[in-house]
Amino acid sequence: MQIEPLPIGPGGNSPSKQQLNKTNEAITMLTAQSQADTMYDAPIPTPVTSQSVEKFCQYVTPNNIAIIGILLIAYGIVSK
């Protein structure tokens, strides 16, 4: 994998340009390593049973949350 140059512009070697080039080099190396790591991964196994998605809180609706919030505010006012 070739490191693509950054369009930083002409000029001398400023510390910010050097840091950007080092970061670009590190990102390119990490990308190449991650692609090489996945090259020999085993294929994802197919599930034995069909998957089902269940709701975590099927009875909680925005109206119920609003009612609970109003009751908590009223309790806070009354308990003082």
C-alpha cells in the first residue's frame, strides 16, 4: 500500500506539516495492517436457528415516560 501525499501546500518543513505527515503515515500503516489481518479470517458461520429480535422494553412509550416524569415532579413538590 502506497502512502498518498497530503495536499498541504508548498513551503518549508514546519512542525505541523511534519506531524500531519507522520499521522498520515501511521493511518496508512494501520489500514494496511487491518486489511492484512482480515485476509485469512475464517468466514462467518451461518446461525443454526433463525434469529429473532425482541424489544427490550415493549411497554414503555413516550406517553408512559411523560406520566412517570410528571408524577416524580409532583412527588418532589409535595414531599418538600
